[in-house]
Amino acid sequence: MTKAQQTAQVKSGKGFIAALDQSGGSTPKALKQYGVAENAWSNETEMFDLIHAMRARIIKSPAFTGDKVVGAILFEQTMDRTVDGIPTATYLWENRHVVPFLKIDKGLEAEVDGCQLMKAMPDLDALLAKAVKAGIFGTKERSVISAANAKGIQAVVDQQFAVGKQVLSHGLMPILEPEVTISIADKAEAEDLLQQALLKGLDALPEGTQVMLKLSLPTVANFYAPLVDHPKVLKVVALSGGHSRDAANAILAQNRGIIASFSRALSEGLSAQQTDAEFDKMLAGAIASIHAASIAG
């Protein structure tokens, strides 16, 4: 019953998915944005303690509930930790009614043909089994496209679907994330090649199978409508990709059927130095604006 409820909540899309999944490489930047300098920790354990404290503060905030935040993507260490003594994924669903996802990729390979594939994940089956036990609903896996190169983009999409099928075999919902870098000159051409490859991959999936897609905000409004409407897509979500929250919201609101999955744009303006009242007010404003943009299309 829980899985059916979670699927319905994600499908209805009356909100957005919070990306709380900064990994080791991006954690110092996230902490700096939060007002925590690098000299605040002396080793990786202390750094991850600090980022978990930030994430727990977000999750426990009164505004962070399933009314506007339909899901949240977690880093593996966040899944392994607790919020108020309750495993994070359990806390999200039972206390906030927010559907828990897990980031599973282990970073990116060097660029080839204008694209970066995901690094190999030899322990993926073990991680997915652990995720199922932890009450995770789905996963997210990211690659990067930095040029309108048909060969590179096809390789990205092929890998995304291969990993997605592995995720599906564990009964989890995969979010395929072939991110197109927003600053490239041939972004529109890359989006066209990506959509063609994704549609072929979706058509090849077995009947009754669904995946999710996490895509950069498109150059042309509603360009991804064929993906939004595809019967094998549960939901299309968008990353902010370096846009400010206001800019990302403005673009998102023009795209029917796509909801946000923002990370930096969600935590923009939050600070460790804020009182709980200040923090909650800032976060509530951010959540309200992202929610409004997500349901506008």
C-alpha cells in the first residue's frame, strides 16, 4: 500500500522533489553556501556531520511536508543516518509524508565525445538491496552532456537505461538524469538529440514499465512535452542547473507537467547563523516559490 501511495503522490506532482544529495565532492561548496567555512571541520567525518545537520534542519522545518514537497533525494550517508533517532527515509515518509529517493551514482568519468558517463558501480546491487530495506522508493543517477554530439549522447542514454533497468529489477523507481550543461552554445541541439534518444529508449521498455526523468530546463518552453506525455514516464522533473532560484522558477513555470528537483536553488539564502525562526521563514518562502512554479505548468 505504501508504494502505491508514494507512486500516486509522485505522479500527481502537486509539488516538487527536494535534492538533498550533495556528495563528498560538492559538500564543501554546499556548506560554504550555508555559511559554514572549510575550517569548521578537520576531517571528512566532521564534514558529513555538518551537512547532515543542515539536511536534518531542512527536513524538520515546519514547511518541509508532502503538501508542497512530494519527494526528497538523499545521499547514501544521509540514508544511513537518522533524524531525531529515526532512520532518515522512515522519518521523511512517516513524519513529513515526503517520498524518499537515493542518489546512487559515484561520480563522472572524464569527458568523451562531449559527454561524461557515470563511473562504474560494481556494488550497485548491494546498495539497491540496502535501499529497499531502508524504505527508499526510487533512485537518481546523473550523467552530463556538454556538447550536441550524437555519439556521446547516445552513450549517455544507453548507460542511463541500463542502470535504470537494474534499479527496476529491485522494485525501485529510477530517475534517469542526463543533465545538459546550461551554458553550452549548442544546448538546443543537444536537447533535440537527447529527446530523440530518450524516446527510443522509452519505447523499448517492456509494457507496464515506467521510469522518471530529471532534465535540465529546456531552451524552448514545453520542448519536452513528448516525454511528459509518454506512458512509460511516471514524472519529468527539472534541475536548476546553475540558474538562480528566481530564474529557474520562471523557466519552470512555462513548462507543462514538469516539476522541480532543485538542490542549490532550494537552499539558496539558508544559513547556519540564522535563528530557527529566520531559517524556517526563509525555507518556507523558497518552498512556496518552487511549489508555485512546479504546479503552474
